[in-house]
Amino acid sequence: MQMFSQFQQSFEQYLHSRTFLYEPRGLYEPIDYIMGMGGKRLRPVLALMGYALFREDYEKALPIAMTVEVFHNFTLVHDDIMDKAPLRRGKPTVHYQYGLNAGILSGDAMLIYAYKFLQEAGSPVAIPALLQAFNQVAIEVCEGQQYDIDFEKRQDVSIPEYLKMIELKTAALIGGSLEMGAIAAGAAREDIQNLAAFGRNIGIAFQLQDDILDTFGEPEKVGKKPGGDIAQNKKTFLILKALEIAGPDTKNALAGYMASSPEKEQEKISAVTAILQELNIPALAEEVKESYQQKAFNHLQAVNTPDNRKEELRRLALSLMQRQS
Amino acid sequence: MQMFSQFQQSFEQYLHSRTFLYEPRGLYEPIDYIMGMGGKRLRPVLALMGYALFREDYEKALPIAMTVEVFHNFTLVHDDIMDKAPLRRGKPTVHYQYGLNAGILSGDAMLIYAYKFLQEAGSPVAIPALLQAFNQVAIEVCEGQQYDIDFEKRQDVSIPEYLKMIELKTAALIGGSLEMGAIAAGAAREDIQNLAAFGRNIGIAFQLQDDILDTFGEPEKVGKKPGGDIAQNKKTFLILKALEIAGPDTKNALAGYMASSPEKEQEKISAVTAILQELNIPALAEEVKESYQQKAFNHLQAVNTPDNRKEELRRLALSLMQRQS
């Protein structure tokens, strides 16, 4: 984790040097507010690590690291509006703090700034490839968000559809961060593709891990009480798998809980969790998660750089998986 | 106007060949809806004309024409949300037709698509310069929108502040459309700058013309009854100029009308229009408009291309001014 903390620190320093102290403040203050909320800075660190696999001077990748972090925060601002979320990291969300219009317009400005930082990244020769990669990822994230919204209203979401949705909404940007770091470093096309595929598959594994931990994690380690997804009737991998393999009675019981009133929350969480246990869902989910993880590591193995550099990425992926479980 | 109609037709054809028939439909249908609403297609035609000043094969500039048109329509979708506007061109606005979340998310996707079309524009060599020019314009448009929102709540907006706001919100993209056309054509830096300055100044003149016509235009020619800005208490150039030069009594009367109830709309429009006439505001506004127009034509004159090509642009600018008055 040494490299991770070093890159985290470098990125935080860079972020502080690039605060949005521009006019009009009504546009830029909300951007500083959300960018200053902190977090693991996973995506920018991945961009730096993608670069560092191929070149030493990783500071050159700081603008592209900003691209992915500003973009990620833009999605948080607009998604929080769509989800009517009042809080993020224990603080008021941007639209709660500054109003709906500020949430929309400052979010728009952040999306444009993501492209402004890209423009500073690497040599002009790398810009067309960076732009193409970023455009692709950015539109996938929007498509993933739309599928997520669509799935809330649908009762027949299949597991392949769910996996595609989390790939677009979450994993594409994890893969894209590594990919853009590698493009900025001038890596070979095949290495870029393998690294992107590593990130995309590990991103899907992360999300499956999140799904598992939300119901089955130890509260002290995860930092929240279990069952949030069940309470919100989220159709996670766990629920979709259960609906797929359950007999008709269990299926009906599950569907009943998924439509039950919020007053009986704790009862509902306990009952659904018991059904998932009974159907052996945690082990099945773990299996699928590990298959994505393995696929990810195979792609990483195929990247042509010294093993010690790749080892950092491998350890980071494993530690992020273990940290929470 | 021959070239204008030819470019308009080419662009409409290209637009039809690039409909957003992708999945998920919830994301892309609103985009097809707004892009199909029509309009003069002024900005894409300007991008094509900016290109055609320097090269014959103007079809190559169709992607960059799409960039500016998709971007312009993105701003309409998000601005309509912020303004709570129910109608555009006589049809329901995107968020009225498809809901708030669709308006936000489809707008976001349009902004990304503007960059996707840019990626297809011209040779890879031109991409970094196109990206830089577009980023600059895009962020200026957001800043202009924020100033416009801020000014609604302020009583002390100065005329230079107002001119800056319309430059950012409206004129920057007019100038940027010509500029990006010229960049895609590989024009010389000085020519690009002069063309951009032509567009920016003519864009300010357009907006001042709009301000004048909204109050003093002939309804049959303008296509709406006069006084909409006055009814909405908009602080246009006319009002700000009047507040600047009026004596204390007239100033108080004006301020009173600007805070008056919507029931007395027609009375208010007549009274404010009379004050503006009395203060000779139409002539003063015309003067300022013409100074921007003259400044614009001086920049156009300085562009190094044959006069007959520039003449088309000059005639277009003049006809757009005359068409409505």
C-alpha cells in the first residue's frame, strides 16, 4: 500500500493547488465543496498507477487523474439529484446545500472541467486517444445510470443485464482510469487494452463485493448496519440470483418482502437475509466475484511491464477487497 | 443566402443520418426529441461557413457542426429545467415530456456526445486545438448562465456586467462555432482569432437586437407580441441603460414597475415602453449594437481569404439582423 498512499498524497496536493477559485462563485463554490469532501481518491490513484506501470515521472499524469476524479464527482452531484439524496459522506449533498439549479449547472461545469484537465494531460499526440477513451467511458457511465433507473421499475431484470449495468455504471470508470493513465504514458495498444480489461473486471468484482457486504458484512468492519439494500428493495446480484434459483414458494415470499412496507424494515431484513442464506447465495455470489477477480488478474498478467510494478496493482486490488470484509 | 440554405440542408441530412437510435431508449429518446425540434441551425451553419472560408470540402466539417448543435441543445435542455419552462418551440420541454431525471441525464449525455462528435472532426492533428477551443466556449456558456441567474436577484447590475454576461452566455458559442470550423480547416492562428472575434461581436449585436425587438419590434415580423422581457422583469440592456440615465423620479417609477404584480401586465408594458421611448433608449441601444456590428466586420475584414467568401458571412450577419426588425 506504500505506492497507494504516496499517490493519494500527491493527488491531494495537486487537488489543493487546483481549487476552483474562479468567478462566478455561484458556479464554482459547489465544485470546491464536493471536491473537498474527500474519499479514497481511488480513481485518480488508479490513473497514476496505470501511468507508473510504464513511466517513472508519474506527476505528469496528475491532470488525467483530475479528469477522472472531477468526472466521478460530477456523477455524484447529478446522481444525488436524481436519487433525491440529502446526504453524502455525512454532509448535505450539493443540491441540498446550494439548490437544484446549482446542482445541475455546477455539475455541468465539472463535466466540462474533466475535459479541460484532459486537454493538459500528456503530449498533444496522446490527446486524441485520451479523448476517445474518456468519451467512451463517460457515455457508458450515463447509460449505466439510465439502466439502473430503468431497473427500479422492472420486475424481470436478468443477471446478465444486472452485470452489464454495474459494468457500465461503476466498472467502466475503474477500467478507464487505468486505461487513460497508460495512454498518457504512451503504452502499447495491447497493454492499454489488457490494463483496461483488468480494471473493468476488478470493478465488477468490487461491486459484487459491495452487494455481498451490504447484507452479510460485519457492521464494525463495513461501517454501517447490514441490510440497507434490502430495506431499499434494491435488485442486487444477491436478490436476482435468489429469484433465479428459488422454488415458487420462496420466490413468492421474496417478492412479497420486496414490496413490503417500510415500517417492518428490521423484520424484512432478517427474513430476506435468512432466505438468501438458505439458498446459499453468499457462496454463489462469492464464486462469481472471484471469477471476475481471476479474469482481471489474467489480464494484468498479460501486461508487458516488470512484475514488481504490476504487483502493486495486484496487492491494491486484493487489499480493497479484504479491507471491508 | 444561397450558401446558408445549402449548408442548412447538408446539416439536416447529416443530422438525420446520425440519429440517436441507441439503447437504453430512456437516455436517447429525449435527445432525438430535442434534436428533431428544428430551428435555424445557425451555429452548425456557422461552423460549416468558418470551414468553407478556407477549404472547399465543407462536408468534412459536419461532425464539428454537430458538436456545436448538440452542445447548444444540451444547454436548452438544462436551462429549461432551471427556468422551469414548460414549452419550447410550441412543444413540451424535455423535462416536461420525460421528467426531471431524464432532462438531467439526457442533457449530460448530449454534452458528452458533443465531445464525441469533436473527436471525429478533422485530422487528429486538429483535435487538441479543437478541444481547447470547445472547452473554453463550453465553460464560458456555463459561467454566462450562472451570471444570468445571479443578475435576477441583483438590483445593481451594470451595463458592462450585462454585456459580459451576454457575451459568455450567447456570443461565445456563435464565435466558437466559426472558430472551430476554421480550426478544422487548418486555418492560420491569426485568421482563426479574427473569425472568432467577428462571431463574438456579431453575437453580442444579435442579443442587443433581440433586446430591442422584444420591446420595439413589429409583432408581425418578430412573431410575438412585444413586451415579454418587461413582463418578466428581465434586466435587459434597455432597462439597465434607462436606469443609468434616468432622473430620480423616472428611476423610481421604473423600479416600481419592475416590482409590480403580474395582473397589470399590459399596463406595465405600455408604461415602461413609454419611459424607454422618452429616454431615447431605442436609438442608444441601436448605437451600441451597431458599434459591435462594426467591430465584428472589422475583424472579418482582417481574415486572409478571398473577399467573395467573406461576403457570404457578412451578408448572413446583416440578413439575420434585418430579418426580424
